[in-house]
Amino acid sequence: MNLSKPSKEQLKTTLKAIGLMPLARAIYRRRFAMSHYARQIAYIKRWAWLDTEDSNFYYKLTSRNRDQLAHTVAAVSGAPYIEITRYFDELESDNELRAHIKRGISSAGYGKDIQVEFGRRLGWYAFIRCLKPQVIIETGVDHGVGACVITSALMRNAAEGHAGRYYGTELRESAGKLLGGEYAHFGQILYGDSIESLQQFDQTIDLFINDSDHSADYEYREYQTIVGKLSPNGLILGDNSHVTDKLSRFSTEQGRHFLFFAEQPADHWYPGAGIGISFSQTMAQATFRRSPIVSTP
Ligand SMILES: C[S@@+](CC[C@H](N)C(=O)[O-])C[C@H]1O[C@@H](n2cnc3c(N)ncnc32)[C@H](O)[C@@H]1O
């Protein structure tokens, strides 16, 4: 109800006189705070009726958040911002990949209403495209959307003369169905407990993405298991840094830098996860050497 200023003042005087001012103020404050969540509640009501999966959500980022992610990847990698946005466009407009994922989701019966958007995986993709890692591990594969995003980046890197290979670790043998067709030429899934697979892994790791068991203890043990296997500029992307401080702590202990990118999903109730980014001192020095802030006389 929109009241004129004099009417508002009159109402306030009356409410004060009859002792209802605290109640009126509480009602106003509750409505004001709730208005910040109204859209999320509407999304929840709609989402509850859909036939989609309940853990990855596969939303898009808001355009402002996509831009923030491009700057984050550029700042860490030292690649120009414009190059990173080109990689984002490349992934988003990859209709073959989209068709492959759509067919896979449909034939695996994962949910008829699932529509896959890449969220923070845009950042994973751009890091792979600009840094050209040779060995990538993603722990936790699930349907295989991350696996397809990563192998599609490796496919493009290979076409430009930079070969690389993907290894996913996954507990459930029924998972990973999307990693098929030409994408499967660029990687494989190591089935079994992730830490056991990581202990047996005998190659140097250039990019490690943690996304398996999301308990803080397990996450930390994954980092401890691979620390001696990372290449000097090896990059770690943690998928649990919106929940725990394990990657931040690990980075401090190992003399590495840590940053966190927070997701803002578009048109979805989920508040967003993020990317914890752990990178070496040498990578940071190489990045800043490329763009000095003090010009030499
Ligand atoms: C959030 S999903 C991974 C999503 C995937 N990274 C993506 O971006 O598309 C987590 C997966 O980790 C797997 N997982 C959980 N605990 C695990 C463990 N101890 N070892 C290996 N995989 C595990 C689950 O089965 C599940 O498929």
C-alpha cells in the first residue's frame, strides 16, 4: 500500500499512541529482508517439480559473475582478459559438445528436464586452454560434465600442438557415462577410492581439480596425497572452498598462493559454489613479470 507522506506520519502517530509501533516495525523489517530472497523461493518452488539431478545443478553464471571469473583466471594465469573471454565463448558456443552431453544425459536417463550449463567449469576450461597442462586430474566425475569440458579443452589444445591427458577418479562404476565418443580419446576414469587412485598415480600432475568426497578431512588428504606429484607450476582448483578452509590452509603450509572465486548462479535457487585456486610462487612471479606495475626507468 502506497501512502502519501502526511498519511504515513498520521499512521505512525496512531501506531505509537496504541503501542503497536514495535510490531509494525518488525513486520516492515521482515518483509524488507524477505524481498531479498523472494526470487530464490520462487525458483525453489519451480525446481522441486522438475526431473533433474540433485547435486550438480548445471546452472549458468550471471554475466557480471562470468566477467569476474574471466578477470580471476587472467590474473592467476597472466593471460590477457580478452583471451580468457574468448575461451569462455568457445566453450559456450561448442554445439557439438552440447549435443554430446544432451544425448548422453538422455540415454543414461539422468533426468528429462536437465539442461546443462557450465557454471564455474568455464574457469576450469579457460585455465586448460591458456596454460596447456599435460596431465590433469579431476577427482569425482559423476555424470561426466566436468570430464567432457576438460577433454574438449584438451582436444582443442591438441589441435594446436599441445597434447594433454585427463584422468578422473570416481568411486561409482555407474558414473562417468558422458565420457564417451571422441572425448574418451583424451582421457580415462580411474574407478575406485580417489585417494587410493592418487597414491598409485605415477605421473607428474600439472592441474589437479578436487571434487570427490566433500568432507573437509578427505579434501585435505587429497591435497596431501598429490603434493609431491605436482609439477613446479602445478595448479590446484578446489571445488570445496565455499565450504572449508582446507585448500587455503594447505596453500599457506606449502608456501603457495590462494584465491577464491565465488559463483553467482543465474536463474537458480542454489547460492553457488566456487573455485579455490592454489598456485605456486613461481607461477605468480611469471605472471607478474609479464605485467610489471612499476615501469623501469
Ligand atoms: C560433485 S560430483 C563430481 C562432479 C564433477 N566433478 C563435474 O564437475 O561434473 C562428486 C562425485 O565424487 C564421487 N566420489 C565421492 N566420494 C569419492 C571417493 N572417495 N573417491 C572417488 N570418488 C568419490 C561421487 O560418486 C560423485 O560422483
